[in-house]
Amino acid sequence: MPWGLLQQEIPVSDLQVGMYVSRLDRPWLETPYLVEGVRIRSQDDIDELARHCVHVFVDLEKSAPASLSRLPSAAASTRTAVTASSPAEAAQFRGMTVYRDHCSVEQELPAAKEAQAIAGRVLEQIRAGMERKPGVRLAAAREASEALRESVERNPDALLLLARLSHSDDVLYAHSLNVAIHLLALGRHMGLDRAELSILGLGGLLMDIGKMQMPRTLLGRRTRLSPDQRREIQRHVEYGEAILQRSHGIPEGVRDIVAQHHEREDGRGYPRGLVANQICAYARMAAIVDSYEEMLTEGGLAGTPFEALKELRENARWGLNSALVDQFTHCVGLFPVGSLVELDNGEVAIVLSHRRTQRFMPRVMRILDPSHMPYPDPWELDLGSHAPESEGARRQILRDLPAGAYGVDPARYYL
């Protein structure tokens, strides 16, 4: 099945222990639940769902077979492939490739660091070359994007961790790298094949290449821009297209990302005012990732990833594609790798890695005690552990925290 999972809509009262609830009759963010679904383990879980929903959707593949034997026959005919957006809208984006993690975050981290360093050097070479002959050496740019792609294929959490924890004084470089990493992670999450991931990685790196011809003082401004300054910033798309026109061998999908990542579904974007399907799928993905990263930069609209995702969902009513926003939310989770969180006992931790199907129960590193004093020796905790004696099975995340909360620099603990 190319998109979604086989699901059945049933009343909450018909839920059974062992069922996996993959969708509610309202957005997840309007409830106390997180994004990835709920496995029914007891009557208490059913009672809690009943406080917020009338109907839910049960994933027939993830549910325990015994729990499905009592599904109401009247609802059997409603089984279908569904998502938070319509299947017809979503199906145009979904790929068929299945990816599995080949190693742990710790094992992948050295290669991820090297891929990040290669990409940074290539971006510097591109900028230096602009002064002599504006254009992109495709071989070098592809080397950088392929290094990022290969790392994301093995385990995306390593580069996602670096994206959140690494600091750079060069806003443009940091943004380009983070966009490329998140685009690759989103493409992997959606099952796009390697060729498509390569386009996303290269497109992410080159998306804002036009800004390399702009004064750094303009790009680094944190105060409100004047109308003239805003128009000049918007010209980076025009500059980027011109640079790629002078470059040889750039894939069409990459050119589309550069040209269209500021277009919006409702036609209010720039530079051409394209609408909906006039915008290529890669550029629609890039628009979401670009917006997310902008919100989380210093001085951006959002203090935490949760706030950024809420803003993205709000924007999906107009300019961003709602199906892709849902997929991106599932991809990064409400507590992205590298973010700071506070546990229900007051401890502060860094999110280290996710389970792909239970992103609200990640593996974390506890760094501050309940009094918010540093632990002499931080240690890891698996919140998804099912072992009764495990402390991870008893702890849960209370809330996410803005970068720098309690004076914490997560990079000091892990990188």
C-alpha cells in the first residue's frame, strides 16, 4: 500500500487492550497525547481516550491480532488507507523504499561529523569561488550531499543530533546544512528512493546559494527589515537561479527547490506566486523544513520545537502543504533529537535517539537533577523500556525546553 496503513474507524467504547490507535477524531496537538499513536494497555488508556475523542482509528497491522477479533462488524466496511490528510493528496508524495537503521547513533556519529565537515568545506569553496566565477562545481557539491545522504540512510538521528547541537557563527552555512539534513530525514521517513534523497540533499545545500552574493550584515540582521531590505532578501531566489544557470549538470529537481522553496500553496509566495500543484513536491518539502529551521534560529518565532511544529500546522491552513507538515511532524517528533526536555520528576535531559514508531518515548541523557543541578556523571535512560524494573518505564517527558534553558549547553555533554 503506497501511503498510510490499513486502519479502521471505531467508537472509543469498542477499543480493546492490544489495539494500536494511530489517529484520533481531532488533531493530536489538541489533546495531551503526542504525535505517534497510542497502544491500549489497560482500561485506563481507554478511559483517558474517551475524555478527548468519540471515534478513533485503529491500525490493523500494529494491533495485537487477538484484540481485533472483537472488532464491530458494522464498522468492517470502513477499513481503508487513511492519513491526517486525504489519501489522494498524500499519495503524490509517498515513496515505496523501506529504510532500517543499520547502526546506533553512537556508531554513526563519527561518520556524521565527517559528512557535516565535508559539506561545510564545500559551501566555503562555493562562496570563495563566487568572487572569481559564479557557479557551482557539481562534483564537489554532490560529494557533500552524498556523504550526508549515506549517513542519514544508516541512521538519521546522528546528523539530526549534530544539527541541533552544533553551533556556527555563519548563519547561512548552518541553515543550509540543517535544511539539507532535515530534508534527507524527511525523504527517508517518507520512503523516497536514493535518487530522490540525493536531489533533496543537494537541493537543501544549494537552496539559499543566492544569499552568498548578499552582504553578511544583511543576512545576519535580527531586527525588523525595511521594505527595501525585505525585497533585497527575496531576490536571493533570483540570484540562486542565475548561479545554477551558469552551472553544469544540476538536476532539474534541485533547480526547482532553489526556484520554488518560497512559493506557497495559496499563491502568496514568491517570486512567481505559484499555487498548489504548480509547485514541485521537493520544493513543498523544502518550504516546510526552511520554515521550521527559521523558527528555531536565535530570534525566530519559536522557542522550542513543539512551538515550531504548532506554528507549521497553523501555516498549513494556508501556505504550507498539510500532508507534508503531518509527515514532517511524524519525522522529527515533538521532542526532536538534540532537544532539551524536562522529565516528570524534574530532571533535565537531552534527547539522543528515537524509536521510529514511538517518538514520544526516546532515549535520553539525563544531565540535571530534579533541583536542576548538573549530575557529575550524566547517564542515559530509555523511556521506551518495557522492563518493569527499568526506571525508564516509569519516567516520561513533561515538556520540552528552549535552547539554553537552565544555562545548559547540550553540546558540552555529548559532542
